[in-house]
Amino acid sequence: MNTTVFEQYESEVRSYCRKFPEVFVSSKGAYILGESGKEYLDFFCGAGALNYGHNHPYVKQKAVEYLMNDGIIHALDMYTVAKREFLETFEEKILKPRGLNYKVQFPGPTGTNAVEAALKLARKVKGRRTVMGLMGCFHGMTLGTLALTTERDARAGAGVSLNDVVHVPAPYMFPELDTIDYVDQILSDDHSGVDHPAAFILETVQAEGGIEVFSVDFLKRLRALCDKHDMLLIVDDIQVGCGRTGTFFSFERAGIQPDIVTLSKSIGGLGLPMALTLFRPELDIWSPGEHNGTFRGNQIAFVAAKAAVEVMTNEKLDANVRENEAVLRDGLQAIASVDERLTVRGIGYMWGIDCSKIPVDGFARRVICKCFENGLIVELAGRKDCVVKLMPPLIADKATLEKGMAILETSLKACLAEL
Ligand SMILES: Cc1ncc(COP(=O)(O)O)c(C=O)c1O
């Protein structure tokens, strides 16, 4: 395996390649092929950017046809057929059936761009400085979003102060503390010292935070709390949207409507860079060009995104996720039952095995490395990287899920045996 050029020239900032030491060549469905000739089952899916699997044939065909027909590749934010067709399909197949009325902003190609736009808009609409978020959250790595992201090492990289945010404990942190009551009280108390925030932002499932699923009750009460205190509710659906939890938007299970929603990762269909910031029409107080940029809509991503929305609805991938959720849950619980210190959390096609009670630094990392050796790609999440995170592609059937879990079981048992 020749990795010399990467090690010599690519910045030390590179990260995933250290956990998954292989040079990848091609991919199809749930599998990715290495230059070494080894095939890996991919239960990481580009950190959630490949919900439809690698090179989904229909999505790829549409993108290839577009390229071969000399479709527009770059157009700033000018009108194009590709953008029109994406917007029409997104409205017809995703927003309308869910009774959602959102304006769509193309804030730049990545997730953090979508969150930056959401934060800027919320502050502008409310004329307030701060945004409230939950401890354990991850919202991106650019300065505005990094101010919210809680991981200490990531924050340390900022080199400037990270301001204008208020973090409150996530519900799982202090079982005796009711987070909603706490926020209600500090916002009602004229001596709490906490400024009135413009918005409250959250992931309905904290992904990087360790697969922490917030309850329907918590989400409903948070919606009501935002109304009571005149804060906008921003749901960051970048990692857990696009069907990952069993519905297109992760907040659907709570029957709530956020004021602003951020989407990225799998919205680009094939793994192409694309992000959306959605908001209630009355919040659209941007003036033309106020949040401008060169890459405000990747045209091939529009084509792939339209095709992916068609796949999602025609192949009923969300229903597939709901149907197979129990396969993952029961399978992982059975695997974790080998050691009472392991716990399992998750929803839909997003699960974690929490190894924090195993008193060995880096135990979860050993497990994912062993999985990789055995042909399965899974990732780490959570405090001190103590959670093994599984995100199979939504196209994965029962047999594929079971195959991945069998590799995980062998790998986990081998790591436990080495303790
Ligand atoms: C919930 C959430 N928000 C924002 C981001 C940032 O997205 P990106 O890495 O595309 O900037 C991520 C990335 O993992 C995420 O999981």
C-alpha cells in the first residue's frame, strides 16, 4: 500500500485515514474496495453522507447523463434547470406531504455552511446575540458553529474566543435535572445573568455526542419552550436527517415543526457537497446577496439530490429503516450482553455501543480498528471517543445488517479477550 505522497504532502490535519489505513479505489452499495484488494462493509457511510449507499445506480445514472449532456456545472446562484427541478421535487415529495412550508437557502456546500447561515439569520431576525445549545452537541468547525460545538480539542483549535453561545446540560447528563425546566427558569429569572437567546439549536439525536437520542417528550417541550420565550428552534438535521432515523426529517417522530432546519451530507445523493438551510417564509428577511458566495449550489448535486429524493420515496427507504430498526437494536443488544459494562443506544439506522464503563483508555478505538481489520468500517463517537458508532446505508437489508454485526461481534469479543 503506497501512502507516501499523503504522508509527505497532505497536512497533519488528516484524520479518518488514520483510523482506516487503506487506499480506496471503488465502491458499490454497502461496500468499498481497497487497493489492497480487500473489500470492506461500510457502516460509516461517509459520516452520514452516503445514506443511499455508494454509487446508487439510479442516482449515478442521472448525474452521468447530466454531465454527458453538457449540463451547467457552475452557475453561482443563478437560475438553472437542475436547481428548478430539485426545488420542485423537494417541495412536492418532501415538504408538502409533511405539511412543511419552508423557504430554501443554498448556503454553501457543507454542513457547517448551513449552520452558519441558520445562526446568522436567527440573530438577524431576533436582533439578539446569543444562541443556546446542548452540551455534547456538534454543529461544525467554522468559527460560528465551533462556538456551539462542545468537543474540547476542536474548540482549542479556534485560536480566538468562541462567543455568543450558551450551553446547557443535555437531558442525559444529570438525570435529576430537568433541562427544560432549568432553561425555563433561567430565562424567566431577571437575575440569572443569561441573556435572552435568539434561538435554541439541537440535533434530535446527538451523533458525534455519542448517539444520544432525545425523547419525543423532550422535543415537544423544547418546541413549547422556544415559543414561550420567543426563541427560534433550529434543528440541525445534517447527520441524522435524510431518513437516517426512519423518517426523512428526524423531528417528524415528535410531530414538531422547527423554525429553521439545516440539512447536508446525504441530501447531495451521491456524496456530493450540498447543504440547505430551510426556514419559515416569514423569517426570510435576507436582503439580496447578504449571505453570498461562489458555490451556492452544486449543479450535479442538484441532479443527484433530485434523484435521491425519488429513490427515498419510490424505494420507501424510510420504511425500510423503520422495519429493520429492531434487527439492529436486538442484534447489538445481544452482542453487548457479553459484558455488562457495555450499553447500546440508537434509533433507525444509527446505533452506538457505549464502552465508557470499560476502564481502558481507547477501548472503543481498539474495537473499530479490529472491525476494520476484519472488513467492517465503523466509527467512534462520544466523550473520549468511547462509543462505537454504526451507520449502515439505508439500502442495507437484514442480511447485510447481520453480516456487519457478525464482524462487530467477533471483533468486540477479540478486544475483550485481550483485556
Ligand atoms: C450535526 C452536524 N452538524 C454540522 C456538521 C458539519 O458538517 P460539515 O462537516 O459538512 O461541515 C456535522 C458534521 O458531522 C454534523 O454532524
